[in-house]
Amino acid sequence: MSSSGSDPSVVLADEPLPTSNGFHYCGGKREVVLGRNLHTSCLSVTEPEANDDATGDMDAYMAGVLARYRNTLVDRTQHHLGYPYNLDFDYGALAQLQHFSINNLGDPFIESNYGVHSRQFEVGVLDWFAHLWEIEKNDYWGYITNCGTEGNLHGILVGREVFPDGILYASRESHYSVFKAARMYRMDCIKVGTHVSGEIDCTDLKARLLANKDKPAILNVNIGTTVKGAVDDLDLVIQTLEECGFPRDRFYIHCDGALFGLMMPFVKRAPKVSFKKPIGSVSVSGHKFVGCPMPCGVQITRMQHINALSRNVEYLASRDATIMGSRNGHAPIFLWYTLNRKGYKGFQKEVQKCIRNAHYLKDRLRDAGISAMLNELSSTVVFERPMDEEFVRRWQLACEGNIAHVVVMPNVTIKKLDDFLNELIEKRSTWFANGKLTPPCVAGEVGRESCLCSQHKG
Ligand SMILES: Cc1ncc(COP(=O)(O)O)c(C=O)c1O
């Protein structure tokens, strides 16, 4: 349910989804399957014995723990398909920097008194993104964030500072961090309906804007939704605002491009995210398509907006306009390194490979009689949720309701997809062997044409 009318409020209740075989639903409300409780398997801290330095027992114990953990990481990396992380990178050349506590606290463009920083890399990376999204060096402000979520928190905060009484509009398929921002900032928030592709429904947006014309609009536009990889039509959103009588000084658009914001510029004939359009900010995650050993992201906004948010801080000798205080100074160096190594052409090749492999996966799923959907422009393949949570965990799939997805990233090869498919097909033959269980209907989630349940398989 979304709020509407002239008294909007944040409505976050789980929306009822179409019922399936019943195993993921409880009393009409979706039952969320949570992961295991880590307290049963955590590594407790063992205080050192007085003579540990002499015996070396502690060193041996810790070396063993770390070696076993490394093996787990190798295995888990090999069997990962569900989250949008490129796990293929080699940052060996940067290992020499791990001995330094690199911290870019404060504003990227104003040096602080703390000298162990990497602002020279950070600003170089920001300039690259500013060029990608078509904004002049003197007109933008930005920073390397801790993740895409921080980018959303920042972009929406800038929107709220520009329009303190603005209403936040976001499609119901937006990332949960957008609704978290609304809660944190106590903003009125309206969830807008979506098409079956996951794209924002601009007819619904129009109705909601018209019902709230007295308040400025702050919009979150998805450049790739989390679950279905749908791209909201930015141009249509802008047109809808204009048709509803919102002039440019009555709206603010934040583009959430966590994953696809960095892939779309390299897709032929894809729509463009550009500051030549009336947008206020764009954010992406750095550890997703680019690949990085630590979570990070990039946030770019207009210089004119940031002044409303920033304060000079004497203790830093810099300016405070970021969400966090201390900021990871290693992350900009990792991003800088990859941008230099791969460049525009390298990313373009990788995007093409991801989209090709995603089509391969979708076609093979459907050939095997498994419901599957792949949005144009996307490398996120949505398909019927596997019946067995053990299988879901083995391949680290992300699930929602009756659907799961695989996000095809540069490290996902045809061989890995074949291994996954062969296992899935074999498992399905056991899940559905005696006819007690049947493949779930996913028409409500991905449309009838993508659903191959017994009712819809033509
Ligand atoms: C559309 C979208 N926005 C924001 C995020 C949050 O990004 P992060 O995990 O880097 O915080 C995600 C994560 O998957 C996402 O898909």
C-alpha cells in the first residue's frame, strides 16, 4: 500500500504478494527467510597467555584460523551468483599500501591537517565520473562514499536541504536504503507503483504529483533496480514533472545508479544519465561492477547544492559535507587503479560480455522450462525461486517472494553458469518428482509471458 492524497506519510508495510505454493507465505504476509544466527559459529577472541610470545602458540593458532578462513573465501567466491559484485580483480600492486592508515576525513577538495590521505587519487576519480556524467569540473562536488547506500543517503539529504518541505517520491521497487533515508530524515515519502518490468509507472507518478502540487518534489530515479535491474525512464520522469506543473526550481532528482549507473554508459543505445538534464545527484557503488576488495561508492552532485549542506570545521581544517566523518582513503586508490587499467574501452568490453552471458543464462533457463526474465539493458536474470534454501545459500542467490536472481558480473563465466544450471536442473527434478510440489507461478512478479508455471506455459 502506498500513501496518497494531500497527507502523505511513509508507508513501509510489506505489500501482500500473490500467493504461491504457500511455502514462502505466512498468514497472507510474506515470510522472510533469514540467514543463520552467527553466534553459533563465531570466532571468539582468545586473550593471549603471558608466555605466548615465547611459545608462539597464539601465532600458530591465528595462522590456522586465517588459512581456513581463506579457503572458505575461495570456495564462497567460486559459488557466488546472487549479488552484484564483480569478484574478479588483482590489486597486488597496492598491497604495499596496507601498512598505512589512509583517511580522507573532511572534504575531498580541501586538504585537512591529517596528512596520510589520498585526496589526489580521490579527486582524479571524481573528475573521471564528472566527465562521464557530463558536468564541468567547477560545477560539481562529490566524494568517494562507503557504499551505494551512503550515496543515496547523501543525495536524498541534499534534496531535502534544497527543499526542506519536499516530498520524497520513489518507486516501490527502489532499494531499501531510499526508504531508510525517508525514515532517518523524517521525510514524507510516497511509494510509486511499478510496471511488471520493475520500472516506475509514470502514470501513477503523475497522479501522485498532481495530488501534492503544493509541495516540492524530491525524486529517487532508479538506474537499475535491485531485484529486476529495471531502469526508470529519466526523460519520462522529467516530462511528467513538467506536465504536472513542476518547474525546475520545484523538484530535485537523485539518480540511484548503484550497479547499473556504471554499466549503462557503456551500453549502446541506452538512455543517458547526464547533468545536462535537470538532475541533482548521481550515486554508484564502487565494489559492484568495478570490483573492489572493500565496499565503496561515488557520489556526484552540483556545487550549487552542496553549500547548503556544508560547514567549515576548525578541528579538521576542512569542510564537512559528507555523511561519515573518517573516510576510507584506500578505496579511492583502488578505484583510480582500475579506471587507469581498464578505462572506458575496458568497461565497454566487460559490459558487453555481462549482457551476452545474461542472455545465455536466461535462454538456457527457459529452454529447461524454468520461468525467467531479463530486462532490456540489464544483466540481472530473474527466475523462479529455488525450493531448497540450502541450494540458495550454496549459490548465494538473492531472493524476494517467489523470485530469485543472478546478477551476471564480469567474473561470471559461461562455465560457472553451466555448473549452476546443471545443478539447478538436477535439483528441480527431485523437488518436483512426485508432483506434490509444482514450480511457483511468477506471473505476478515478472509477467505472464515470462512465467512457465503449469497455468502459463502456453
Ligand atoms: C539500486 C540499489 N541502490 C542502492 C544499493 C545499495 O548499495 P550498497 O550495497 O553499495 O550500499 C543497491 C545494492 O544492491 C542497489 O541495488
